[in-house]
Amino acid sequence: MKKIFLFALAVMLTLTLLLLAACGEAQENEVNPGVGVEVEDSGQAPADYEQPTLAPEPEEITEEPTTEEPTEPIDPDLPYWEYAAEEFRRFGFEGGDWIVAETEQGILDILRGKDVTKNIIDVSDQDVPFESAARFEISREANDFWDISAELNFAGGKTLSEGDIIAGVMWLRDGGGSNPAQTHLAIKTPTDNWGSEGDMNVTAIGLDPGEGWRKIYFCGEIAVDEDPASTAILCMFLGYEPHTIEMGGFYIMRFPPTGENMRAGMRMPLN
């Protein structure tokens, strides 16, 4: 009888331990849902689920960073030719020399008219940086636009070489004639089809001055060797119809045909 009682007691203890283990697993699953339990995926996050905080998108850079210091403006109180020389230095021109004359007045003195009347005008009371100017009055019609011109010979004691760069600046204004003023820049040489229009890659071609003074930059190449340089002429052809044009503030230089000088020509604010 004692043996039967002990056997029954052992059975009851075993069942009790099994029940306790089952309850413990159920409580663990309630604390940690999903552990040991297969849950059907509904495709939706639980209501108490919090989205993780994502790092902000980097801002788009629209401008390239630069380390260059801004260029200080040129001193407006500099004498005109010093100001022009600094402008061309900043464009990047190197190794220039005087190929026409060495002063603003010197260029104006040798500037002559072909079939036009030239008169020196006073600009001291006008708001312009230069000091010398001239008025050209064209009184007849021309068959070809190179028939009537204002002209500058290059220096007689120098030689022009193929590829030399002629660059400079001048100011133009309509003088109030019967027709709008006009001009075309070119270089003419006797060995480069003297009878043609003389177009030698001068960049500022077909310039139409307005009522106020207009600053004109120009740049072109010499197509052939010229010795002496005075056989070549920088021409401002003056069109077909009668008109009046004023010119002043000339600065003209010759630069060797280096890559840097060619790039400098591209940086000029050409028209």
C-alpha cells in the first residue's frame, strides 16, 4: 500500500512540473511576443511601432567653392594709358611693345583720314577718362566700304611677324551726321591682298557707335611678315554713306603670339 501511494505521489509531482513549465512559456511569450510563436504577416506595422530617425539628406551644392581672392578694382584716378595697361595685364597679355605710338596723343596725331575731314575736338568737359579725340566727317557715298577710312600706320622702325597679336582699345561716338555713324576695323598689308577689304581676323568688326561714347576693345593677328611694319595699316573703314563719327582714347599694343596672349585675347570683353 505504501508503494502505491509513493507511485501516485510521483505521478502528481511530474504532472505539476509539466503544468508549471507550460505556464512559464506562456508568460514569456506574453512578455516577448513573437518569440516561439508563428504570427501571420499583415503587411502593416503595429500601432505602437516607431519609425527610426533617418539622417538628413545632404544639401545640394549649386556653386563651386573657390579659394581665389576677389580682384581689387583698378584705380579710376590712374592716367588713362596706365589704366589701359593695367586692364590688359589683367586680361593676361605679356611682353607687349608700342607698335604705333607711345602715347594717346601720339596716336591721335598720326591718325589721318582718307577722303574725310578730320578735326580735333575738346573732351575736357565730358565725363570720359581719355584726353584726346577727333571728329571725322564723311561727305560722300562710297562704292566699297574700304574706300573711305581713318588710318594708322604701324611704326617704321619695327618689323611685324606672322602671328603677331595687335590688341587695344578705343572710344567711338556718333557725331550727329545725316546718317548713323559706322565703322569696320581691319588691318591691310601690301602682301596680303592690298586691294581687298583687309579682313585679318580683327575681332571687333562691324561696330555701330551710339549717341554716347562707347568703349571698344579689339584684337587681331598679323597674317604675314611685314618689314618694315609701316607698310601695314590699321584701318577704321567708314562705310558707304555720309555720316560723322568721333574717335578717341586710343591704346594699341603688339604682343608676341604665345599661348598665354592668345588666351588673353579670348578674355577681352569683345563686341
